[in-house]
Amino acid sequence: MEKLDGNQSKTLNDQLNGLSPNNPPKTVFHLAERLDIVILCFSCIAAIIAGGANPLLAVLYGQLAGSFAGFQNGTLSGSELNANLSRFCLYFVYLAVGTFVATYVSTVGFYYTGDRITKTLRTTYLKTIIRQNMAFFDTLGSGELTSRITSDISLIQEGITGSLAMFLTAAATFVSAFVIAYVAYWKLALALSSTLVVMFFTGGMGIAYPVKWTKESRAMSGRGATIVEEAIGSIRHVTAFGIQDNLVRRYDEYLQKAEKPALKGGIGVALAVSVMQAVPYLTYGLSFWFGSILIVRGETNTASVTTATLAIVIGAWTIGRVTPSAKAFLSSISSASVILESISRKSTEDPFSEDGLRLTNGNQDITFQNVQLIYPSRPEVTVLDDLNLVVPAAKTTAIVGASGCGKSSIIGLLERFYKPTRGSILLGNSSIHTLNLRWLRSQIALVSQEPMLFNATILENIVYGLEDAVASLTGNELKAHVEDAARTANAHDFISNLPDGYNTEVGEKGMQLSGGQRQRLCIARAIIKNPSILLLDEATSALDVEAEQQVQRAMSAASKGRTTVVVAHRLSTIRNADNIVVMSNGGIVEQGNHNDLIAKGGYYAELVAKQQLSKVPPSNLVEEFINEKQQDADEVLEKQRLFESPPPSVKAEEARKQSPTTSIKPVEQPKSGFTWRTLFTALKFILHMNKPEAILVVFAILLAIVAGLAVPAQSIIFAKLLNALSLTPANVLRDTVNFWSSMYLAMGLSFFAVWLGQSVGFAYTTERLVHRTREQSFRAVLRQEVGFFDMEENSTGALTSLLSSAPADLKGLDGTIIGVNVSFLSTIVGGIILSVVIAWKLALVCTATIPVVAGFGWIRLAMLTLFAQKIKKSHADSAAYASEAASTIRTVASLNMESRILKRYDEILSKHSKESIRSILSASTLYAASQSVTFLCAALAFWYGGTLIAKENYTVFQFFVCFAALISGAQRAGLIFSYASGMSKAISASKDLKTLFNRQPSIDTWSASGENISKATFAGEIEFQNVSFSYPLRKDRVVIDDLNITIKPGQNIALVGPSGCGKSTVIALLERFYEPTSGQILVDGKNITGLNLTDYRNLLALVGQESTMYTGTIRENLTLGLSDEVSEETVLQACKEANILDFITSLPDGFLTQVGSKGVMLSGGQKQRLSIARAILRDARILLLDEATASLDSVSEEAVQAALNRASEKRTTIAIAHRLSTTRNSDVIFVMEGGRVVEIGNHSELIGKFNGVYKGLVQKQNLAEEEEH
């Protein structure tokens, strides 16, 4: 390949990496509207007020401590003490009211704006994704998009609604504490400020270090999600080839890559947490030590030292207390940076741009001038080289040639999916790259090789072709347009015979319909668009002969007066084209009309000869056939219309009503609600998933218990020191303070080690939990039977979203949170025991406050659990929709659906937002109550404690031990539920995952039961005995009706018939994707339901209509699922037989070439030949070919058909084909209609039947022998 010049390299780089962005958003808040900013500002102020109020407790504590000391020293009378108690307790009430209001306002505000901002972020992110040029999608898997739009943006929302509020509250508390400390006594506060340096340095390291690793971890998780999306999206292929384990292992590789940086980040946070937990104890020791010196000097008093000390410690504790939330906040920062980086990407082809010309006439000549095309993700390969071509206006130009020669690339260039690296493409006299992109695509209708429908109704799928014109039509007008388009596309009859008609849901990617039905709906969608330019890329490849002829006539009519470009392998479909362009290796080798090219005897003539198109049957023979069969033709058409709902036999109908085997058990949705049982069930599930780390979990929990006992222990030291400050003489005061201050130093160092061990242990177990849960949930999904994936709620997007978000949501009850809560409980229990021992009367009163605080938190947790379930459902729906849009991006772009996609996506999100307001208001009320009630608890403790000191000779030491132990316990009871939002998500996620894990598939892929069977002894006889079948989701429609077929070992049989007559269903039943409604299927005389499923499927090899590739190299795709190591020679031979070896070896990286997500870097024909090579490598005893050569050109088809014939030797082969040339050498041909066999015989026998159905099909394909028997 020639070296690229500067312009070529820039063209490729711009497509791959995007243009320089204009003013990209620096933070998610740049996406907020003015109202959001206003509410956010008020919320921030409220959060600051709520946080700033907390250190005011230190002032009250200090003043009350001074009053107690004065009463104990005799400087304050009992009445004066009571007066002070009443006054200061009233201040506590004021603080409680103020804190409630401020906390409520901030919580509601942050939840509301967080929801709105992330809604905008989701919409903006999706808008950014769907406006990108196609090179972007060559390297981005739609699974990664799902991961970003669910898991990542949910983390950002959690960061705004919860973590940011806690951060601001903590920051305000910290600042307020230091201000109060300096006001109380500046010298002491200045000395204690050294702790500020330590805290900020530690916090900074704890933020900077984990963010880097978290970002790397999420990038790996996103790539892993692409494997999930590809696997679920091709579940039939995955099931048929038994490659579940292989895909799980590949997914696990990405999980391992994600776990390592995540663990490094967790250890960084653990170190920061441990330092922040230890510093307050060191602060206590330093404060009392230095404070005692100042008191002895006479520079200050006990009240000032106590106030300054408590204020500083409150500030320090606050920083340490928010570190679990800091982890979530750090994750949200990391996620935001990734999302914002994507949002800032500027596309080279922007469908939302208003720039560019809009011509008055789109039906003009199209000219390719010296066009060179190189795909950005494969710069070493030149796809088109110096192409010069004129496509005349209002005429039909056909493009033919070998698979991979560049035919479909021309279509992609016209749609501006890619940009030429050299040369230009003109519409009239204007370069198409100077035209407005949306206008250009509005002039074009594309029907591609792989029909792509959306998960909507038939009506909606056809209407998508109307673009903006739909708004100007009435309901009746719209319906009339749709029906006219459907009639033209030969689709109206089968639609009308469906139970719900045009309102029938087609399922994900239209999988509830046959390939031919999907193709006809795509053609109807193109017809209704009424375009100036019609692009047909193998538009009728999935249709049977009858339907193809009818649709071909419709397309011919639709092409009149339009510029039409047809890419075709079936040369019968383009013989009447005005100009036929023959391509090879990215260039034109011949062009002209059919007769001229035939006369020339060149490349085209050879292709025609291979398809026997030069042998045109006498026209009168066809006329005679049509005339004689006019009445029968009506019956045939009627039967064809009934293939969706054929008249069931009595036996089939009876079986349909009675059989339970067709039912699908969905993943049952857990009942809403929250109880102790749901919490413990969630904990049990999480601990079970962490079972391999059980010893470490137990060890970390024990450390958490020890860590929790630090508060009761320090309450003794705190009380001793407060009591010591009033001792005399000075030397006794100093000696006592020195001793107990050193105890604080010992505590700080000891508990640093405890917290570090606990935090590192839980960081490790948490990452193992997420890793293991993701891997096992993916494994559990792939275990399910095919029918499970037919259900709407189990779409690819929904399941990918579940596997991405649910394991991450378990972090709401992970080791860190469990550790914090165990520590809190340890503090509460330890405090109660200590207080009862030292001052039981005060202990009983103070203990009674704990259930009050806990009760508010518990109710809030219950409400948030219900709220989390609603959010999960909404996000799953929206993620599934976004994933579908990304995975069908070429169709979305071609139909100019970007604005419609965004509108619908916004409607889904808006519905959730409206439903969530009430839950937010209720939950915020309870959270505010739980945070403010601690002030009332403190007031009660001081009032009753002061009374006990004044009247019952309680000592200051007794009071402060009890107060410090129990009020801290009450505060921690409230803090337990500050993590309620994350806990509720974890509970909901654990329910979903547990239900998934417990679901027993009706056809268990990994079941070890059943009779084992080996290839060596297997003959390959197949028999269908009275088999009837209805799809589980449409039991009222019989697809296979009392079918009886016998296939002898080694026979090569063909199934032919109209599209949707049940041919592919026969293969699906053989693969045991479904179980028959009645009857049985035997192989070698044994019912397949009694055979070991893995052994049985190893006997089969399937090549489907739509070839499936996975992200990875060509070799990885070829050998995926093979149990034994495959030699290089075997791989080369299989590729040679499949006529793909020359193409692979021509690539710079050969077998190590990356195929891209879903094989996007390969043409349809190349993917199909690789699929055939993969089937040959499988060395199966039964070969199932479902339109195996549909995507191949004549040359490739002949070579591959020969390879398949060789592969069929000594194998039982079942081939489905619409091209009857591929079936003429079959031993037996079964002609099907309406789910039944209507004719049986070989080609010669069936051709010999007068007015036979098969004979009619053959004649219409011009394949009849010249002699009429």
C-alpha cells in the first residue's frame, strides 16, 4: 500500500478521533439549566448551614462543661446551674429546628437537581453518541455505551444527590469548627491547626490517587460490557455453538483488568480513611496536653479548652466520617470525566448541524471522481482505489462483483457513513460533503443486506421512514400511507393475518418475525419515504422466490423516476438495470447493460453463466404456468399469508392448549417493599458471593467491631481529661493530663492499624464481590433457554444494563459499608454497656433516644428501597432503548431518526422524573428528621444529666462518660442510615441477581443430565414425528403443524418454501432452542430431549442467515468454542474450503486482524464465509445451513457450495435456501407451506410434477431444465 499523505492521514484521524471540540463542558454542572443552578445554589447554602450548625454543639458543650466544673468547684449554685441548663437546652432546640429545615432543603434540592442534571447528561451523551460518524462505532461496542449510560451516569447522579451534599456539609462543619475553635481560644486552635495540614494532605492524596485508577477500571469494565452485549444479542449462535464458557472467560479477562486498578484505588482510599480516623484521637491528646499548660498559666479556662477541643475534633471527625461517601464522589468524578470526554467529541458528519447546502432537486447524476476509500480503523487496507463512476439520474445502476470488492462501501460513501481519503463524490455539480447531511439523507432510502427493525410495533417501524412528514398527517392518512407501502412491499397480507395486525410488537431487532418478513418491512419503510435516491444493498436476499418476484416488481415500480443503486449477488434481480457496474478489488472492471456485457463474454458473463441466467425459459412457458395455476396461485398466496397463523390440525390445536412445555418463566420481579428480612436476605446474598474471602471478611468485621469500641473507650479518656482540668494543684493536673493524653496517642496509633487492616480487607473483598457477581450473572444469563430472551423485559439492552449496574449497586452494602455499620453498632452496644455500668440512670434515658433516631432512618431506608426499584426499572428501560439506538446506528442515521430517538428517550426519562418527586420529598423529610433529632437527644441528656449532678451527686466524670458514649451512639444510629440510598440500591440489586441465579431454565445449557453420545458412534438419522410447535410468546399461532420428516444418515436434504413457512423453525427445534408443543424429534432413534444437551449440540454445526462475529481477531472467531487445540494446518484448510483464505492472507495482520464489534470491519460476504469456515472446523455430524450462501457472490457461492458439498459427505445435512440452484443436488427436497410438508422428492422428481409447487418456484428462478417433462 502507498504511503498516506498529510491530507489522507488527517481525513482518517478526524474520522477516528473527531474534530477539535468547541467549548466542551468542563463539568456536569455546565449542562444544568438556570433553574437547576438556582436550586443548586440554595441547596448548597442550606447544606453549608446544616454543616455549619454542627460545631455549635461544641460551644454549648463547652459552656455546659464549664457550668458543671463551676458547680463541682463550688463557684456555681444549684439554681444557677439549672438556669444555665434551661437556657442552653433551648439553644439545642433552636439548632434542631434550623438543622431540620436546612437539611430538608439541601436534600430535596440536590435530589431534584441531580435527577434533572443527569437526565440532561444522559440525553446529551446519547445525542453525542448518535451524532458521531461511523468510524467511532467501529471501535465502540454498544455494550460499552450501555455501561456508560447506566452505571457511570448513575454514579454521577449518586455523587450529586448524596456525596456532594455530604461533602459540602462536611466542609462547612470543618470550616465552622475551626472558626469556633479560634474564637474560643486562638493559641490552642493555632496549635491544633497542624491536624488541618495532615487532614488536607491525606484527603488530597486520597482523591487524586484513586481517581486515576477508578477511571482505568471503568474503561476496562466498559469494554467487557461490549462482550456481554454481543453475546446476548447473538444468543442463538452462542447457544448453538456452546461458546458460553469461552465468552465468560473473555469477559472475565476484562473483569480482571478492571479489578486490579480498582483495588489499587481502594487501597489508596483505605489509607486515607485510616489516617483520618486516627487524627482526631491525636488531636484530642494534643489539645488537652497543650490546653492544660495554658490553664496552668492562667491564660484560659476549662470551657474555652473544651470548646476549642470539641470544635476541632468535630471538624476532624467530619472529614473522616464522609470518606465512604468520598469513594462514591471520587467514582462519580472519574465517571464524569469519561462521559464529558465523550460529549466533547465533535463528529466529522453531524446530523444535527444546520450547515450545508439544500438543493432544490435531489434526483441528479451522482459522480465518483478518483475516489479512494480507506477505513479509519483499518488504515493498512485500501477498499476503493481511484474509482470513477457516474450514476445517471432517474436510472437504475447495479453494482456486482465478488464479496468484499467494495460494493457496499459505495453505499456507505453515498450515505456519508465514511469520507473518501481522496477524490470527490458529486450530486449534480455539488460535492455531497458540502450538502446538509440531514437533507442529503432525507433524499436517500436504504434497504440493507441485514434487515434492521426496532423494538416497536410494525406500524411504528414503517412510519420511521416518513421522517418529519409524519407530523402533518392525520391518523387515517398515516394508516393509509403505511398500508400502501406494505402492499407494495408484499407485506400487507401477512401483517393483516397477525392477531394484532399493524400493532404487533416485532421484538428486539424484529426477532419475532422471520428474515423475509423483516426484509419486507424494511422495504415498506423505504417506499414510504418516497426518496429521490434508492439504495438497495441485497434488498431481497432474505425473500423466497414468490415474494422476491412480487417485491422486485414493486421495487422496479418504486425505482421509476428515481436514481437507484442496486448491490446484488442474485443477478436475476439486476438484468434490467440501465447500467451494470462490475467490480473487483476496489475498482471497476466492466460496465454496461446486461445484453452488452453478455455479448462481451467477460467477467459478468462468467457470473451469469454460473447462475444459469443465460438459460431463460420460454416466456410462454411461464405464462402458461401462471394461467393454468391462477386459481392455485391464489391458494398459494393465501397459504403464504397464513404461515404466521396456519390452520392448525386438531392434534396441534389440542396439544397447544394442553402443553406446558412452551411456557416461558420470566425472571420474576421481586415484590416491592422493605423489611428486616429483605435487608438480611441482601446481606446473606452478598456474604455468600464473598464466600471464598470468608476468612478475610470475618477478620475485617472483627476489626470493625474493635474500631467501633474506640468511641466508648475514648469517652473514658475524654471524661478523665475533662475532670483533670479542674484538679489542683497544678502539678497533679499536669501529671494526670499527660498520662491520659498519652493514652489518646496510643489509641490513635493502635486504631490507625485497626482501620487500615479493616479498610484494606474490605476494599479487596468488595472488588472480588463485584468481579465475581458480574462473572456469575453473565454466566447465569447465558445459561437461559432461547425463549427467555424473546421476552421484552429481557432485551439485550435491559440485560446488559442489569449486568453492568446491579453488581456495582451491591457496593451499597459492600464490605466498606458493612464495616462502617458494624463499627457504628459496636459503638452503640459498647456505649450502652459502659454507660449502664458507670451511670445507669442517665444511661437508660440516653439509650431511649437511640431507637428514635434509628426509627427515622429505618423508615427512610424502606422508602428509598422502593424508590430504587422504580429508578432501576426506568434506567433499564432507557438503557435498553439507548443500546438499541447505538447497535442499529446505520439504520438510525439513514432514516434521520436521531431527533426522534432523543425525543423518545427524553420521554422515558421524564416519566421517571415525575414519578420520583413524591418519593424524594418523603425521604428527605425523614433524613432531615434523623439528622436534627440528635440535637434534641443532646438537650435531653444535658438537662437530665445536669439534674443528676445537681440533685443526686453524679460526678462530671460519670456524666461525660455516659454522654460521650451514648450521644455519640445516637449520632451513629443516624449515620447508619445516611448510606440508605446506596443500601436501598444494593437490596434491590441483590433481589434481581438472586432471582436470576435461582432461575432454572426449561432447557438447561449446562445440565450434565441426559444420555451421553459421541461423534464416533453417531450415525445422523433424524426423524420428526407428528411435531407441532407454537412460539411461547404467541401460543395462538401454530408455526409447525403435525410435521413428519425422516432424514436418513448422511443424506443431504433441502427445505424450501415461502418465507416464514417454518423452515428456520425446524432448525431451531433441532438445536433445542425450543421444545415441540407436541410430538417428538428423534436422532438415531433417540428422543433429543433425553440426550445430554452439550454432547448433542456438539454433533451440530449451524450456519445462519445472519453471520455472527465477536470482538477479537479472525482466528479467535474461527476457533471460538472448539474444545481441542486446532492446528494451523486445519484452520488454513477450513478457510481455503470456505474460499476466505486468500482474503485473510492479503490482510497485513492476517489471522490476527481485529474484526471489530460484531465484525463491523468485514463485509457481509466475508463474515458469512468465516462462519462457514467455523462450521467446517467444528467437524459436526449434522450440518444445518440456513441460507448459508445468501450473502455470497456467484464466484464465492460456487466455491463455498462445493466446500459445503464436500463437508456434507458422510454428514447429515439440512439446508434452507431461497436460491434453488443450491438445492438441486440435494438427495431429498421438502417443500413446506404453512408449517407442513406439501411436496417431497429430489430435483428431477419435483420438476417432473405437473403444476407442482416446486416446479413453479424453479421456473420463476429461471432454473428449469430446457426439456419439459
